[in-house]
Amino acid sequence: MAGIQDPCPKWCVTEPEEPEGSRHIHRTQRTEVERYESGTHASITTRGGSFGTDEIVVHAWHRTADSNSVQADLYVPAGDAPRLAGVFEALSYVSPDQIRELAAGIRQAGAEMTGAEAEAEPEAGA
């Protein structure tokens, strides 16, 4: 794990430009995919970094013309990157409706396990 005050490791593409003593987070190159269609905008970005531990970060965001934006961040230990990539690969073989069904199932399972109420689902097409 690279500490935030350590020199950038080989995989780091950012250099600290902040004043001396400022916090610097080492990061890999960022990958971003976006889609614009019929008033809907979706974006998913991912990169590796040292955010206290070496992690892969996935940031997802989307908005439709008639709803508020929905966003989420997922931090996964760097050693689990192949499994996370496998999930994304599998998603490429299913339809958007099936992905929404999976998302609803994840929300429901979390609510059942924590005793909380399931979060509202985003608007269709989001």
C-alpha cells in the first residue's frame, strides 16, 4: 500500500501539485464510459488509488430529464479487481431491464439483511 505522503508508486499517474504537507492520493489512469440518449445521461468511471488502502473505485452517476440524479461509489480492494471486472463483463451479456432487476434485488437483499427499508428505485430509463 502506498501512503499518501510516499513518493508516487510506478502505477501512479498523478503528481502532487498541492503545497508541501498537503494530502496527495495516488491514482491510476481513469477509465470513463458515458451514454446520452433521449434525455438520459449515464456515466461510470473507475480508477485505482490509495484512499487509505489500495482500492479500485467505481463511481456511477445517471440522470433523466424527469428525475433527480442518482450516484453511487463502490470501493473494492485492489486484489478483488479481477472479480469486479468479471461482474462488469457478465453485465455486458444481459439487457438493461435485467440489470435493473438485479439492482432491485440487491436493494431488497440489503434491506432484508439490515432491517432497513429498501431505497427507492430510480426512474425507468435511468
